[in-house]
Amino acid sequence: MAPSAHPRIPEIRTVMFPRDINHMGSIFGGHILSLLDLAAAQFAHSFSARKYVTKVMREVNFISPVYVGDRVSFYCTLRHVGTTSLTIRVDVEAFRGIRSSKIIKVTSAEVVMVAVDDNFHPVPVLDRPRKKKRGKKRNVENA
Ligand SMILES: CC(C)(COP(=O)(O)OP(=O)(O)OC[C@H]1O[C@@H](n2cnc3c(N)ncnc32)[C@H](O)[C@@H]1OP(=O)(O)O)[C@@H](O)C(=O)NCCC(=O)NCCS
């Protein structure tokens, strides 16, 4: 299946360039990590408009190498909404070749993004309006 026909919409999809290779000729893992981080940050921002910093990246297991010319997609899924943090799963897939329809799973990771103020102090992700205190329903006739 071609990426354009993919049912999910990637947060980022980009082509790998020669400037991003390591000494063995495949794409440098740090480049994929930085895009993964960026995808999670963009996703967090679109969920709730805040400033975010990356707190945790869990279990980044590179399954397959990525090569120059691969089109790499970063798909984000919301896993958990905390008070000041969002936990986001990022799945990374590469699409290789012009005629081939091969999708290669590159890696997936869980990223915890923390919403912060201008002083880098954690702030709530959501504006939760205070719930109005409701009195017990009174029976007007017997009041
Ligand atoms: C992010 C930062 C502001 C958080 O400060 P902190 O003192 O750890 O704040 P808290 O303990 O209140 O935790 C904030 C949130 O992170 C979560 N958190 C902290 N450590 C965690 C961990 N190891 N795993 C999962 N969540 C974690 C907390 O549960 C909390 O979320 P919640 O409010 O939704 O429950 C601070 O650690 C920081 O500035 N880190 C550097 C960030 C950065 O520069 N990132 C880029 C790296 S190059």
C-alpha cells in the first residue's frame, strides 16, 4: 500500500537525504530520533496549544535501517493525558522504492511531553473549568 493510501495521517512524512547518513551509509539514528521528538511535540501542540518539553523517550528499538531516498512517516497516537503531561506513541515507517509498495517498520517509541510555562515549570495540559458545586435537588413542594 502506498503511503498516500495509508488510512492514518502521519504527523511528519519526509524524504531521507544524503546529508543525514552515518559512516556506514544508512541514515543516522539521531536524525530519526529528532524527527520522532518533533512529531510528538507537534502532535502534543495540536492536542492542546502549550509549550512542551520532552521528558521521557521510552524503548526506542531500531528494527530496520533507513536509507537515502526512503520516505519516512511518523504516526502519533495519544496514550495518556496526565495533569501536566501527555504520553504519545510514535510509530515510524519507511516507504522504499518508486514502484515497490514495501512499507518497512523502522521503530516505535513512547514519548512523554510535559507542558511548561515560560520558566519551564510544568503547567496543566488542559484548561479544566472548575465544576460548579451543585446543591442537592430539593423538592419545591416540601421545601
Ligand atoms: C520537564 C520538567 C519541567 C519536569 O519537571 P519535574 O520536576 O520532573 O516535574 P514533575 O515531577 O511535576 O513531572 C511533570 C510531569 O512529568 C511526568 N513524569 C516525570 N517523570 C516521568 C517519567 N520518568 N516517566 C513518565 N512521566 C514522568 C509526571 O508524572 C508529570 O506528569 P503529570 O502531571 O501528567 O502527572 C523538567 O524535568 C525539565 O525541564 N526537563 C528538561 C526538559 C528538556 O529540556 N527536554 C529536552 C531534552 S534535550
